[in-house]
Amino acid sequence: MKNKKIEEICGICAMLLFFASVVWSGKSEERAINRMERQVERTLKKMTTREKVAQLIVSQTDSYIFSEGHALMTDTLVGIEGIGGLLIIQDSLPRFLTRMNQLQEMSKIPLLVSIDGEWGPSMRFGEFPFFPQQMQLGALPSDSLIYEMGLAVAEQCQMANIHINYAPVVDINVNPKNPVIHARSFGENRDKVTAYGRAYMKGMQDGGLIACSKHFPGHGDTEVDSHKGLPVLPFSRERLDSLELYPFRDQIKHGVEMVMMGHLHIPALDSAVSSISYPIVTGLLKEELGFNGIIVTDALTMKGVSENMTSAEIALAAYKAGVDILLKPGDIIAAIDRLEEAMLSGECDIEDLDERVRKTLRLKARFGMLERNYDPTVDTTNIAERVKKPEHIALIQEMADQSMTLVDNKLGILPIDMSKKIAYVAYNAKRIPMHREYGDIEGLSGYNPETGMVDSTTLMYQHLLKAAYPQPLPEGKGESKVHYFALDKKSSKKDIAAVEKQLADYDIVILACHDPRGRSRKDLIAEEHVKVLESLVKKHHPVLVHYGSPYGLSNLPWKEELGGLLVAYKDSESNQKAAAKVLTGEIEAVGELPVTVE
């Protein structure tokens, strides 16, 4: 009885301790928020109207285009005008960080650093491991790896002191002719785009990075690139609700912190461009959808919004529409001048300006930027090596493995019998030096004019060789069972005919078509070669490994003649390795096409 009493008392104590810890945790969080609010108000109180306006501006910086004039202008915008943030477009990582350290030192209030890194920092910095593009991610059988990618991207951005990533793209690419979204989308299915976009957003934000869903209200069903003109969405409000707006509602529901406005003309919503439209920015996004986070424009230099207005007019129109951050106005000084004038004249409400500036300052407070002892500099020592984390590389390979998409295997060629004599025809491939671990096998060292084989090959071919020869052959012995042939867009009809003639000696033919960008729709194979390759395909029924957009398959008149078809999306190292693993049966292709291929 006494032991039972003791157990009851212990249980009550445990419960009390639990509730006390919850209360303490809640009070701690409340104290932290209050502290940040005090920092925000203290900072805001010291700012002039012009400095407040400048906090709403994000400018582009890119050391690849650094001229003396460009550097001086950036110094002026940061050190004198006090803009709120910078967007990095393309750079070398060590050079970028060195420059950013300088700019942060100049800035009175530390800068928010943002990146347009839809598939991670590797989109802008070659030093980072390369994650797949969104359309390839749309081939994954579930969103679990996409959440892990979000966490990894957040970690990578933290290493470079980047605070905002303008991702995910949640445009639904239902139009195969879309010239700008395309491979940047998770695909054409609204539920998949919504779920995968949510996973990516949650991963980044759980990792401490600010995510930004784009391009509101939806850029997926357009045939005009808003960088070059104004796309029109001639759809009813009912259609917009059922498709374009669907993933944005979900992003807002699940706590996305930032939304980017696209430059679109949507007559059913307003006659003005969406990024400068009060009914769309404030009426739809803020009031109807209930978004109370930060709204940023797409770049204000894009022709979708900039063709008929000055930089100053565009900036003021976007501000009046309800936007919080103005991204890349063409003439930033002119934009600041016009907004300051509007505030001082009473054309715009200064209290409303204060509230928008508070949003930016709250972000900075979260990152510790308003602390008196905040150090914004980044240690650049060995940074190019430090960002290549093995766990991220392993995640990328797992994503590549699980996204390989077997569209057809009608002849049952896959997995390949590696004891057969195999011809590997690489079309438009970027070749790399051949590893000399297989000894002096015929055709693998030096150019052979009779076979056209060369001593530099694709990574995929080298992985096939490893499968054919698990143990390196002694030097000077043996003949390769997997032979390499190279064609490209400059190959003549005679070159292609010569390769085709030699293929008669092989049991299995692999045709690998490479697109380094993974976005081609029409030009994966040169137009004049499509017909020429038809003879090769009809005679030898190769397995086609398609390193490109699935849409590119619609332009191949002979795809029904193929012995097999594997979509491998982009010819990255991880994808080439994954494709070789599928061909040899090491893994099964479990990916699903994210778009319809006719």
C-alpha cells in the first residue's frame, strides 16, 4: 500500500514538472518575442523615412559582372541608402562571401541575403552538390525525400549566411509549351505539386530558412515568358480557384512565410498586372486567402511589368498594391526617391510604411541581426570543400535513384545482360576523362579510327563498364564488351551512318541523349538528325536513355520503335549513375512521369 502511495505521489510530481516545463517554455518563448519586438521598435524609431523606404528594397549583386561602376553603385545602395537586402544571382562561393562580408560591414542594419535557388544553392554556386530540378522531383514516388532536401538546402544556405530562398515553385505546369516554368515545376498534377511543394517548404522552414512560394497567382498555364513579355491567363475565377490558386492556399495554410507575385495579366481578377494590382495583392492574397506574411515582387526589371512604366512608377504601384518587398527595381535610387516623396506628401500612409518595415526588421531580429554584438561575416576558410557534405551527396543520389522513370521495356531488354556485347551511343554528351582502372583494354585508351571510340567518355558509360568488369582486368589483356560511340549535333549524316553500320556487330544498343540543362522540349536531338537516326532506331531497337525533359519525347517520331525507354531527366553525375544502375538491374526504376507525354 505504501509503495502504491509513493507511485501516485511520483506520478503527480512528474505531471506537475511537465506542466511547469511547458509553462516555462511558453514564457521563455514569449520573452524572446518581446525582446525581438523591442529591438524592432528601437531600430524603427531611429530610422528616417528614406531609410524605411530603402529597407523594402532588395538589389541584385553578382561578382561576375563586377565593374568599378557596378561595385560603386552597390556600395552606395548598401552603405549610404541602406537597402534592406541583396539577391545573389550567380557567383563563385568564396568570392561571393568575401564581397558579402564587405557589404555587411558597410551596412548600418545588417542585410537580408536571398537567393533564387529553386533546387538549392547549386543553382547559383557550382561549389555546392547539385540537387535535382523540380520536374525530376515530381517523378519521386513520395514527398519524404523532398522534405529532407528542404532541410539540406536550409543547412547549405546557413553555411553561406543566406536567409531567404525564393522557392518552392508551386506553379502547375499544365501547358507543355510553357517556356519559362517547365522543369521548374513539380509537374501537371495539382495534388502532387501541392504536396511536394509543401514538403519542400516545410523542410526549408524547419531548417531555419525563409521559404517563398511563387509565382502567385500561378504561372503554369502560359506560353509567354514574363521575363520577355506579359503572359495572359484568360481563365474564369472558378478555373483559377480549382487549379492555379490551389497550391498557394495550401502553402498559406501550412505557414509559408513569404509569397512572390508573378507578372501576369488575369482579366478575371483585374486589368492591371498582378504584381501591381491592389485587387490581386491585397484583395485576393491578403484579405481573401488570409496571407499575413511577407509579399515580394518578382524582379521589377522583367518586361512583364516594366515595358510601359518607369522604375519609379512601378515601385510605387507595387507598394500601393500591398507588396512588402520590391525586388530589383531597374533604377533603385529613382524608386526610393519616388516612394519617399509619396510618404512625405501624404500620398501614402507613413504608419502603413512602418508596419511593412517591421515585417523586414522582425525577420532580421529572428536571425539575431538586431543584436548589438551581431557579427554578419562568414568564415571563408576552405568553404568550397566544407559545403560538400557527404550526407547531402548521398541524399542527392537517393533522389536520383528513386526518380528514374522506365516508360517502356517492350522487348524486355532491361535489365541488360552484361555478358552480351553492348554498344553505347552517346549523343551530345559532355565527356569526361576515362578512368584507367581497367588496364589497356582495346578501345579504352586512345582514339580508334575504325570504331570512333575515344579515351574520354560519359560517367554513365564508366559505370556500365564497372558492372561488366567488377574486377579490373590486368593491363594489356582483354577486350571491352561495352563499346563507346560518340555523336553530337555537329555530326554529319555520314558520321551517323558509319556508327549505324558498326552496330550490326552488337547484341544490345544503348542510345543516350544528353541535355545538360534538362529543359529541352524540341532540340534534345538536332532537327536534321531526328530523321537520320530513324534508320538506326528501326534496325537496332535501342534502349533510349533520355537525359532531358519528358516533353522532349513528344518530338521523337520513332519512339514506338525503341526497345526500351528510360527517362533520366538531366545528365548530372547522380542521374548518370542512377541510370546505369537501372540498366544493369542494380536498382528498380520506381519513378513516375510528372507530365503527360504524347
